[in-house]
Amino acid sequence: MKRIALYKYLLGGLLMVFAAACSGSDDDNIAPAPTEDTPKTVRLTITQTDNENGGADARLLDGTRATLSESGNMLAASWKAGDSLSYYRLSYPYISGSLTATETAAKSSFTGNVTCSEGDKLAVIYPATSFTESIETEPYSITLSGQDGTLGTLATKFHYVYGVATVTAVNETTATATMPKMKSLLTVCKFSFIDESNSSPISVNTLSISLSNDGVYGKKDTYPQSATVTPGENQSDVHAAAVTSGSALTMTLPEASNEVYVALLPTPTDATQPVSLTFTVNDGSKTYSGTAKAHLKEGEYVVAENLKLTKTN
């Protein structure tokens, strides 16, 4: 009887050990519950606030929108429902995606499927751009080449704006964020030209802009065709960095006009001298050339009328 009892005791102990081992194995296969700060893919709505967050929109009525229209020596601007923007999560994992403006108005909200958690900072970028998967914040490119001298094309393709949204709440399927007024990364210019010999207006078919001397943007007779922008949480520290090129910035207008709209790079804030530019205009039969100097401010609308040019042929 004692021997039988001992066997039963040993068998019971083994069964308990086996059961405990099975229980531990099952627990190891159960995924841990997500924590509050685990990023989730949800439907995010970004609401714009009225306060500023660095960056000047000097002489722009509200120049951080997609559609631009002239109002005297200023620009009025608005979003159009369906305008496409991009977002870039400014902390690991560095995830990007698309957003859409929801309203046709001067002030719009933006929505899209975003992987985020509460407190995240998101770079919001217009026009929409693309990013590759990255383990750190990566720069994106903007182009100045391809402008046609019209305000409509400039507004939809070359009016680059940047903002930073903060995710304020995340639940199972939706999230909300707020974003101050976005900033313009370039300078919007309107040029008109006159013949120096008789002050008659010059009708522009083609316009080339180049540097009058070697400088911060590159060498004489060239002008950057593109720039890079590195996203950051401090909106006022984000700027377009010129990529030097070997040619002038040239545009052909869809039809001859006395006025030309161009997006140019702002003069660097640490530059002690204004940038000197050479303008070469062809009216279809004659070519004119001349120079002008200016400090171009980020987000500024510059109206430069009746610049004097000399006929070269």
C-alpha cells in the first residue's frame, strides 16, 4: 500500500509540472495588449487653428492655401475640397501617407488614414509629396523647374507650404489633431518689364532668371531648379535648401503676357547682401536683358513692376 501511495504521489507531481509547463507555453504565445502610446492606424482629422507658429507670410492675406488669387498688391488664398497633401510622422516609426482637404474655403480641415499615437507631431506638406521608408527624418525635394509664369500653375504646383500638426486624441478608429497656420517655403513674385529706351511694356513669351554673380545659390548664369526640405517639429526652423544647377530657370508662357508670376527661393536669413538676378525676356521677336537686386523673404509676395531691360538683339 505504501508503494502504491508513493507512485500516486509521484504521478500527481509530474502531472502538476506538466500542466504548469503547458500553461507557461500558452502564455508565451499570447501577444501583449497594446499600450496607450502604441501607434495605431486610424482616421485622423486635423483642424487648423488661427494662431501663428513661426514663419512669415508677409503681404500674403493667407498665403498658405492651395488656390491663390490677386487682391491689389496682396494674395488671397483658399483651399479646395479634395486638395491632396502628405503627412510625415516626426518620430519613430517614420511613417508617411496622404491627407485630403475637406472644404473649399480659406480655412479647411484635413483627413486621412494615419498611423499615430497621442502627442505625435506630424509634418503636413502641400503639394503632396512622397517619402521612402526611413529610420530617421528624411528630406524631401521640391522643384522650381516647369513653371509657366501663370498664377494658377504656381498655386497648384509650386506654392510649397509646410505645417506641424499635434495629435491630441486617439481612440479605436479615429483621432484628432490641431495645426497652426502653415508657412510658405518660397517667395511668390510678380514681374513686369519695360524697354529702357522708350518705357514701353514688354510682352513676355519666355523668361529666364539667373544669378548675376556667384553666390549662395550657385554660380553666375545659373539658378537652382530644385531644393530640399528637411521636416522638423519646429516649423520656423524648416526652410528650402537650394540644390545648385548648371542652367538658368526658364519658363515659357502659355500665351504672351505683360505680367509673369514666379516662385523663387528666399534669400538666406544669414545673407548680408541681397541676391542679384539677371532677367532675360523674349517677346517672340526681340530679346531683352537686365538685372535687379532684392532680399526675398520666405512667404512674401513681391510685386516688381516695370523692371527696365535693354534690347540685346
